[in-house]
Amino acid sequence: MEKVKVIIWGFGAMGSGMAKMLLKKQGVEIVGVCDKDTSKINKSIFEILNIKQTGRKEVIIKKNIEEIVTNNYADIALLCTDSYVKEAYEKIKYIIENKINVISTAEEMVYAKAQYPEIAKQINSIAKENGVTVLGTGINPGLMMDLLAIVLTGACEEVNSIECKRVNSLSPFGPTVMEEQGVGIRPEEFYTRVNNGSLAGHIGFSESIKMITDAIGWKLDKPISQECNPIISSVYRKTPFAEVEEGNVAGVNMIGHGVINGEKKVNMIHPQQIEPELEGVNTGDYINIKGNPNINMSIKPEIPGGIGTIAMCVNMIPHVINSKAGLRTMIDLPVPRAIMGDMRDLID
Amino acid sequence: MEKVKVIIWGFGAMGSGMAKMLLKKQGVEIVGVCDKDTSKINKSIFEILNIKQTGRKEVIIKKNIEEIVTNNYADIALLCTDSYVKEAYEKIKYIIENKINVISTAEEMVYAKAQYPEIAKQINSIAKENGVTVLGTGINPGLMMDLLAIVLTGACEEVNSIECKRVNSLSPFGPTVMEEQGVGIRPEEFYTRVNNGSLAGHIGFSESIKMITDAIGWKLDKPISQECNPIISSVYRKTPFAEVEEGNVAGVNMIGHGVINGEKKVNMIHPQQIEPELEGVNTGDYINIKGNPNINMSIKPEIPGGIGTIAMCVNMIPHVINSKAGLRTMIDLPVPRAIMGDMRDLID
């Protein structure tokens, strides 16, 4: 059997991280990469990754997906370019019309129907017409604040409320994340940027909450509500890519709620900041389910976002290839798992 | 659409608990119950459960499955009679030959091919011939020491080792469990009973370990090894159904290992006892994954075994009905989840 053939669209931190992971795995090969960054175009992925090519096929980074898809057959494309459904849509459409499965890192694609039911229907129908599958996944949304809570409810006779809390550190991240999350800016700038849409904070509460409520059969009274507040540092904080003066923004605290029958039954709490331990904050993932039984889960420290997203996307490749055609979600497919053997052994 | 029709075979603590849970759910009805206990035969399930029948169909407990299957059509049977594959086999065969899906509580059925690959093949082929699905599940094996660990590896690029530790209390359980686990007996009797096979301790390490290793693609060097040791109490302990003198057995400590490439990479630790807090033992479920990243999960207190098994079996009903035919396992199906809406909404 031939190796599983993978295209990577977008060779930033996520796409290049997935490439590194794939190069360590058996039974899979990268057959094409594209990225709009001119400093990478026409270079070997091995040069960009600083990994020896030894024995592996050369892969030259192209500017456009058309240069890859016309030249190579692939089983799946990892689309690592966007956060929003509307931005990812045309790219997904192009890939699936070429009869290639897709895994997207776009947070909103984890549960596209939460905010864009019509686009979700279109993707589903184009995917079915072309006999391929589309999945959005990642660490969050995708696992920590949705799928994992859902799995735990499997042990419950009744569920009254679900709280997912992810307290993580932004310290390992680079300049893009610092900029996106407003790390280091003044509080007044924070609110200006939230209001003008240039500071989004975490993307995914709508998707996580709708995934949970659909999974367990709760009906939301109304669209979810969320708040995005600055974490004001009372100490000086510094990382290789960010510096926060006392009184400035160390990160973003987001909270979100899903209301069912007038009650806030699904609650999300997600503070992200650099150097949280400087103010005694311990990072971790926490899920608290009130029901029969109550379940109190903690993972300390938190599962890191970067590796976690890379791993989730790569590890779901076999499930997506095996799935029936259409737009699928993490609650439709078998559970994610690490791939320590030959990936081909996992293909039906 | 008609309600989902359920048969319950075995009306002990698990079967009657599932009946109580089902009676609280929408879109599902119990259409038949059988049990060999003469004190229950020919009685109404509502009498045995001490629940008012109001508006529900009467269900009289029969002695034999033949009396139910010939009279009623059902979508699924919950088989709550056995722990071992060899004991459950003929019953499963009877049900699936009557074209009814099965969920079995038998611990070994959670991953039947771990110890009985030939029987697993037979069940798979009979189920396929009859167009129905068979699943074994429960809280453990089924979730706490296998599926949940597998889900968490989904966030890992690499896994080096997995430790699952379940520290639970036997205090809520009745006389059957006390007898099976040797609670209250003297240490010398413990070893006699382990050696003559009348004290099994926890059943399921072979199944949990093989499920994990198959899921992530590790190959076991040899069958798993396990040890069953008494937890000797240094204090007096008492519950409604058991009494343990100082120096006697408060429960069973089991450990098990799966060896891969000469290393104990999958490790199970499962002490079960009454009143653990009397000696400062805090109950909980713990999963520690060494890899990239490391993951340290804890659930405190432990998810209770009784409710957990009841919930897992009932909550998996829609997935089993929706599944393609054959013998399936928890790693083949979508994730378990609570059912808070109408069960029919979950049937494809």
C-alpha cells in the first residue's frame, strides 16, 4: 500500500509543526506545501525546517495551491491558514472539488454550523458530491473545552451544568500571537482594539458551546454570550517576544455562556497570558460537570496549545480518510489518538 | 418515529439501574426484561424498581430471553449478566441471531479480541450476517483506564508511556461486590481464593491495555502481566454490607503492565477498598502520559463505578444502533456522551 499523501497549505507555526511531526511518522509522506510568504516560496521544506532530507522526497514550497493540486495526487490537505469559516471557505471548496479530504485548523471550522449553518451545509454537500470529508480540529476548540467535556458526560446519567476552564500560558508563543492577544498594550488600547475587531482573543466559544449542547441534546435559548477582558499585570513580565509593564495587558480573559431554559448551563472561562506564575496563577485545564455524578477533572499544567493543535490535526488524518463523505465534526468521528505505528495500518 | 425499544437481560444492580435511567429519558422505552432470580420473575419492573408506572407500558419480568424475543421486537438488548466473554457468548449469539443489537456489561467484552480473538471473530461475523452491532462497555474497562487515556493521547505528537490509576471506594457496593473482592476476609484466605480462582479482583486489564496499544499502534511483546494483592487494613472499617477487622482485607490492589519493546509502557494501578479515607487514601482517577507533551490528568473523587457503568451503557445505545454491523469497540465509535434530549434525535 502506498504511503498516505499529505498536502500542507500554510507553512507558519502550525503547518511547519505538522510537517515536522509527519516526518517522524511511518506510512505517511508530504507531497506538497504552499505558503504566501515570499521568503519561503521555491525553497525546500527541509531547508525551512532545518531538517536533513535523507531518503525523503524533496518538497519545494509553492506560492499557490493550484501548483500542487495539479501536479500531485494527495489523500488529504492540512489547511493551516485561517481562523474564520468565511476566510477558509474558498480554500476548502477548492481542495474538496479536487477530491481531496481536508483538515482545517480554523477555529470556527471545528463546528462551522454554530455560526454559519448555510456555509456548513454547502461544504457538506460539496464534500459529499466529491466523495471526501472535511473536519475542523485543534486543541481548543476541538478537545480541551468541548470534546473532552462531552466524553466525560458519557459517564453521567444526568447533566445539570458544564464548566470548562482553560488557564494557559502564552509565554511559548511568538510575535503573531502576542500581537493578536494584545500582550503588552495599555488597557485603553485593549478596549479600542476589541471594539474595532482587531483583538479577537480566543476564537471558539460559539463552536465549543454548540458542539457540547448538540452532543448532549440541549437546545440553546439564544446565541452564546461572551466577554473579552484584559488581564492587567501588577508586575513586570517579559518573554522573548513580549514585554509587559506593570499596569499593562498581560493577556486576555474570556468568559462565555450558553443559556438553556433560562440557565447558564455551559460556562467557559479562558484566561490566556504570558508568565502567569509571576502572579501565582497555576495553569491547567479544568472541567467541572454538575450532574449525576458530579465530575471534577483537572490537567496540570495545561496541555500546550501549539503541540496540541499540531498533534490533533495529524492524529485525525486516518479518521478523516476513513469517514463517510461530508462535513464532519469531532463528535461524529471515533476518538482522537496518538499514532505510534504505521499510519497505513489505521486506514480501512 | 417510534421510540427506541430496549430489552434488559439481567435485572441486578446494573440492569435495574439502567432501567431506572431509561425511565427518565425521552424517546426510549423498555419492552422486555428477563432475570433468573425467582423472586423477580413474573413481577412488574415498576414493582421491583419501586417506581410508579404512570403512563408507561407494563413490563413483566420473564425468566427466559425466549419469552421476550419471540413476543417483542427491540432495537437493542442490554446484557447485564456476566463478566467473561465465554459466559456471555451464547447469550450474545442468541440476541444477534434475532437481529437485535447488543450492549454487554461483561468486562472482557469491552475488548473481546484481547483474550479471545477467535470468539471475537465469530461474534463479529454473526453480527454482520444479521446486520446488527455488538459493543462491550462500562466505566472500567470502557472509559476510565482506557478510552479516556486514548483520547488524551490525541493531543500528543509522541507517547513514551501511559499510566492509568484508579483509586476507588467500594463502600457504596452491596454484598455481591464485597464477596467478589474479598472484603473482610483474612489475608491467608485471600491468597487461597486468588489461587483457586474464586477472587478475581478487577477484571479488565488485558482488555484496557490491548485497547490502548491497538489504538495508538504499539505491539505488545507478550500477554499482559498482572498482580492481585490484598489491601490489609490497619484500622477497623465498616459499611452497611461489610466489616473489616484490623489486619484483615479491606479490598484488592491490582497492578498490570503491557510490555512494548522490552519496556513496561502501559501501566495500570487499581486499588479498590471500602472506606479508603480512614487511612488517608484519597480516591480519584489519574492518567499520566509521558510523551510530547506530558499530560497529567486527575479526577477527584473517582467517577463512581456503578452509576458510571449504567450511564455508559445507556448513553452508547444510539451509537450502537447507528454503527455499521459487527463487533465494535469504544475506539471504533463516536465518543460517549450524556443524553439529555430525545434519544430518537440521535438515531441516523
